[in-house]
Amino acid sequence: MSAPVLELADVSGGYGEADILHGVSLTVSAGEIVVVIGPNGAGKSSAIKAVFGLLRISSGEIRLAGENITGLSTEKLIGRGISYVPQTGNVFPNLSVEENLELGAYTSDEDWRPRAGEIYDMFPPLAERRRQAAGTLSGGERQMVAIGRALMVKPKVLLLDEPTAGLSPAFQDDILSIASDINASGVPILMVEQNAKQALEIADRGYILVDGRNRLEDAASVLLSRADVAEMFLGG
Amino acid sequence: MYEFVNFYLIPGLVLGSIYALGAIGVSMLFSILRFAHFAHGDMMTLAAYLALPVVVGLGLHPLAGAAAAALMTSVVALGIDKVGYQPVRARPTIVSAMVSLGIALMIRSAIQVGYGVKTQSYTTGQITPPLRFDWLIVQERHIWIIASSMVLMLAVHLLLSRTRAGKAMRAMSDSAELAQLTGIPTERVVRLTWVVGASLAAVAGVFAAWDTFLQTMLGWFLLLPIFAATILGGIGRPYGAMIGGLVIGLAEELSTYPWLGTEPLISPGYKTGVAFAIMVAILIFRPHGLFKGRVF
């Protein structure tokens, strides 16, 4: 069996002195959408931040296609093919949509324009607003800019931190179906979601974290069908 | 009419151009490093003195002196950033502001030790007659100062709107955190900001000295109107700073025009007070500056 695209092996770490993650392990294989769910403060976002080098790692290893990438700089991680969409502050509000996309390709020497064209095909509403400042867009459109910006470098794996947070239910569905489309185009996704049920519906597998530890992992369909999981983690 | 244009409007535009060049740098440095750069005025003084050997020694045109000073001042600014600001970058930005105050004093003292405190001039003795176009009388240097300031402002505009480096600067001004997550090398953007800010300040300093004379308090006296211009344009907005600079420069000169009767409206001795009054008024009534909306 070939190595998973992304792997967290027994990762512990945190921000200050105290650890938030206590030996979290998870994998993302080619073609998969993997969702991390769990109660508030379980370390879901921290797990994603650990991958992108934003967390102090005290032990364990993060591997991309089998290679250890623990502790690499942001620039190197992007160069290796990891893209990250933070939950908040994920667009440059005073820059136009197009400039946001252009800067998404900052680390690449290739011409960014053809790729931006592909992004506009993926998100038609952005094409109409390419000259508009990103800060003036609706929440859903802004999320499209954020995801589009992350896709500019043609990532090998996409990290989404609560992409539907703060969006109206209609936009939540839109963003999740966009995630599903991106995945169908061949990009594996590791996603943290508060809307666990909807997220699992588009996911292949799910992990449930509690107190910075793995609690449960299974196929998304299995997690959705389990009554105990539904009651404890999916809001009944 | 001709009096108004020749003795008030043109000098106002000259002064405004000098303020604008300084204010663009203050505004950019604030938007990217998030601190008020109090050493900006003394950086201008330093540039004026650095140009002295080029203009007086080599006998070159003051514009050549300005270019040379821009280069040298940029190097100095990068050096100061390395030893002065970089070590405290992670600390609250008030620390950087205080460092800049100390650096302002150090630059000024170094100039006083190096060049002495006597006033000096780029033009030793000879007086160049002004150009006359019918009733319009204008000093040749005033044309150079206004024209080159316009060119530099256009260059800043092109940098910010057309180049990847300029867009990275604007991105960092929007969100330094996201800029870093996008893989933008933030320290390199900071260095570029210093080079742009220091170069513009250097040119402004040489222009100010060219229009008057060199003295070690030259830039320090320019600092207040430059901050007024920066605040007027909205702190962190280079385009606002351009307008702000011109408005403050014009306001200072036009306030001494005999609008009512034959006496100056405000005695020329109180010119700086005009900039200060505008700054206070803006801080009270429009603390975000004159312009709403886009930052830059």
C-alpha cells in the first residue's frame, strides 16, 4: 500500500507551554475528503494548524506522501503542495478578487492568469466581481475567494478550517458542495467542521476528537448511521 | 492674481509636494509595520546632508544629489531596521515608535557632530534669476520639485497597483497574518517598504534643503506637517497621504495671503500652527481621515 497523502502520527503540541493535542493520529488518502469533528476545544482546528506549521509540535510526526514535513516553514509547506484556508480573516479585504487570487500564487513562478481562469470557471460569481474589493463581497463569495486563493498553487492537499462558519444555511450547502467538487477534481481535503452532519454527508471518512485525543474514526456513512455518535456529536 | 499664483500658490505646491513625499513613507511604514515613524524627519535631514558632497563637492545638479541621497538613505534605513526595529518587531508596536524617537535624536546628533551646526546651502552665493512667462514668475527649482514629485507619486501608484511586490505590500497592510499564510516573505516586504519610504523621504529632504538651506533641524520641523498630512489622508493610506501633503502645504502658504484687506490673514510665523490646527481638527472630527472606503 502506498503512503497516505497526509498523515499525522501521534502528534502532540500546543501554543504556549501546555499541549492541546495529545497524540492525535489521522490520515488522508488520495481522493478522500476527511472531516474532523468534535466538541468545542477538542483540538480540531489545532490539528489542522499543526499540519500547516502553526502549532508548536512537542512530539510525533507529520508526513506528506511519506516524507516528514514537521516544522517546515510556511513557504516550504506551500511549495510542497499544502494549502490552508483559515477560518477567519482569510481574504485580503482591500484587494480586489483578482489580486487575492494573484497573491495566492505568490510562491509560484508560473504565470498565475491561466490558473485564475480555472478558478473563475469553478466559481462563476467571482468572475463577475474580479475587480471588486474582496471585503465588499458576501460571506459566501468571500469564502469562495479564500478557497480560490488556496487553490491557486494547485495543492496536493487542501486544509479547510470550518469553511461554513458564520454562513447562512444556503451558503453552507454551497460551500460544502464546492468542497465536494474540488475533491472530485482530484484534490484530497482535510476539513474541520462545526456542522458535523452536513460535512460528513460529503466526506469519505470522519475522525472525532475529544480533549485533543482520537476518540473515534470510521467511514462517514458509518458515523452518520450510529445512534450514539448522532446523539453525542451530531446534535441528535 | 499674479501675486497669488507666484507668491502663494506655487510655493504652496512646492511645500505640499515635499510634505506629500514624506507623508507617503510615514503612511506606508505605519500600514505595514504599525508604528509611527518619528525618525522620518531626521532621515530627511540626513539625506539632505548626504547629498551635500554630491551637489557642492562634485558640482552635480540637486536632482542627481537627490538620487544619490535616496540610495544612501535606503541603505542607512535598512541598517537601522536591522539593529533598531527588527529585534523589537514581535513586541507591542509602541516599543518601535519609541525606538524611532531615539533614532531620530541619534541621527540628528550624528549630523551635528559630522557636519557642524552652521547652516549650509547647495547654491553657494550665486542667485539664479526666476523664469518669466508673461506675468508668471517661477523659480526653475520649483518646477523641478513639483514635476519630480508628481513623477515619484505616479511611480508609487504603479508600484502598488501593477507589481507583485507592491500588491504584496498592500496585502501585508491588509493582514500580515494572512500574508504569511499565503507564503509572502513578510521580512522582504518590510525591507522594500523601508527602501521606498526612505527614498521618498530622501528626495523630500533634498528638495526642502534646495528650496531653503541645510540645517540640522530641517527634517524635525517638517515632521509635524508631515504627520498632519498623514492623518488628514487617513493613516496607512499612501494615496490619502499624497492629497494630505498637498492640502497641508497649500493651507500653510495660502493662510498667509491677504484674503481680507492688505494684511496677511495669518502671520507667516504661525504657518506651522496651521498644520497643527488642521491635524487637531481632523483628529476630533474625522479621526479616520478625509477619505472613506479603500485603504490603498
